[in-house]
Amino acid sequence: MLCKIIPDDVMEWRCVCRNRRARVDAETEPKRIREEKRGHRRKGRTPPSHSVDSRLPPRWLSRLCSRPETLFLLCISLALWSYFFHTDEVKTIVKSSRDAVKMVKGKVAEMMQNDRLGGLSILDAEFSKTWEFKNNNVAVYSIQGRRDHMEDRFEVLTDIANKSHPSIFGIFDGHGGEAAADYVKAHLPDSLKQQLQAFEREKRDSSLSYGSILEQRILSVDREILDKLSVKNDEAGTTCLVALLSDRELTVANVGDSRGVLCDKDGNAVALSHDHKPYQLKERKRIKRAGGFISFNGSWRVQGILAMSRSLGDYPLKNLNVVIPDPDVMTFDLDKLQPEFMILASDGLWDAFSNEEAVRFVRERLDEPHFGAKSIVLQSFYRGCPDNITVMVVKFKSGAGRSGSSKTGQ
């Protein structure tokens, strides 16, 4: 058997180091750990080793703190405990939680105040220009939203009592200024009304139809806008979405990217119009044949400027023949569709909702004062829509209404 002989001076040095380490551990480790070690020594067991990690929060506590919903439930439980048992410790914790919530709310409010849009805060901008309208089976809600200016316009012309003309519903979403949208709102519905009244009187002998009348009047108003605004070098333009509603027929004309959608008897979404966008194959070919181009600048744009390929106004692009005013006209048989309602809206809504989602959302809120129009406008804003938002909801099954003729708009 071999034995290793260790010199006395080395043994003395090891004893000194061991004693020094014991003193350091005794000074740094918690009292509970020292007591556990002494207990284990009395029982003849090897005391457990405690490292720095043992004094860290357990893993379950870290996971608990990383879940906001769990922390919220914990705060509610502590608040109830404080209310029923009135313990001072819990009251202190709840008070601290309330102070923290108040501090966060204050920070959020301060951030919203500092986020200025044209001199207005977000909430001020949302309601700086807000229009709402309801008459019989029609409701409209319109907000400026996050834009510096309100360029959306709408119009409703009905004669339910006499039925001298189909009901007229219009959405006009301006861009580059308000002049074009203002002009269309002021002139197109009234001129349509007059021509439709004449058409109703001579309907049997006329070769016209609701669709042809709509197309003629839209093109005529566009020529008037170009003559008026080009003199002032006003480059404003606008979309044009107009629906004519008679007893058995719905006729919709569209220029631009405002959009209409209908909810049929089964709750399905039926598109009433199609957006005119530069990236569409038909539009892109037409623009190219005219010598123009499209480029991407946040979205596809004609000549790098306009995010739609058809509009009213926009005289510089009309002079190049790259933007046209020709409307798409579609006619729908109401006896076949048996619709519940239709939605006409500017593109601010469609930036946040698909056709199907919008129909589903409004259908669940038809009993609201604005038939769901207000709710879906505000929901679009809360989803981050940066544009003006205007939504018109027309109910088909609510009974037309009992008043005579009416006119309103903005």
C-alpha cells in the first residue's frame, strides 16, 4: 500500500484556506441556509451545496411575471383579498399597483398629446370633422380620421312617397383638395334627379336606361370639373360611387376605388363595384398604350402620382390620357338577391375590412341607431386606418320610410 506524504507547511496552508473559506461562506450565505447545513451535520448527512442561483426567483415565478393576463388576475385577487380581509400588506401592494396603472395611463395620454396631426392630437383629429346622418332606411357616418383635411363627401336623394325617381346614394372621396368632391356632390345628384324624373315620365318611349343615364351624367360632370378647375390650376380629383335604387332593380356606377358591397338573403357578400387600381392588368395595359407608366411609391401609382387609374378631375393626368373617367356600371335584380342591406364606403373602410368581413360586422349590428355604420367606421379607425372614413348603410328590409322626399349630404 502506497501512502502520499504531505509536508507540514502544505498541510498548514490548506487548513488556513479552508478556515478562511468557511468564514466567508458564513458571512455571505443567508441564515436559513446556514441553519439547514447545521441540521444536516447533526444528522450525519452531507449538507446540500447552495450557489448564487438558488437565491434567484424560481422559474415558475419568472414565467408568472412574463404573462400580463396572469398578473392582471393576480392583482384582482389581491384587491378582493384586501377588500374582505383588510390586511395592511395587501393594501400596500394594491395601492402600488394602482399607482403604476395611473403612471402608465399618464404616459399614454402624454404620447397621444405629443403625436400631432396638423396641429391636432389623434383624438381631436378623429372628431374634428364628423358627420352623421340617418333617415328612414339609410344611415351614414363619416370622420376625418388621421388626415389633415376632410375630403370625403356623400349625398342621399330619395322620393319614397311619390317615387318620381329612384333613390340616389353617392360617395365621393376627394384627393389633392376638396374642390372636385365638392363639385360632384353639388351637381351630380341633382342633375341625375332631373334626368331620372324626365326618364320616368317618358319611360315607355325612351331608349335609355338607368345605367346609360348614370354613365352620361358622370362623364358630363367630369368635363365640367376639368373646365372649371384647369383654369385655376387646381389638380384636385375624386372618386365617384353612385347607386340608384328602384323597387326591383339596383344600378351601381363606380369610378375610382370607393366600393359597394351587398348582403344577400343568405348573408353572403356580393360585390357591387370593382376598384380601379393601376396594378390591374387591364388598367396597366391601357396606361402603357397611352404612353404612361406606373411605379410603386408606398402603393402602385399612375405616373408615380395617383393611386387609382380612373377618377373625376385630375386634369394634368387627364391631359396625358393616362387617367380616364369612364365608369363601370352594374345592374342587380333585387327579386333574385333579396338583399338585407348594402354598404357604400370610401377606401378608408376597405383599407381595414374585406367585403366579407364588413358584411359580417354590419349584419351583427343592424339594430344599432346607425345600422352599424358608426361602429364599423370607428373600428376601422382603431385598426389604424390613416385615411378619411365614410360609410353608408342602406337597409332593404326595414320598410322604406314614411316621409316624403328628402335630401341630405356632406
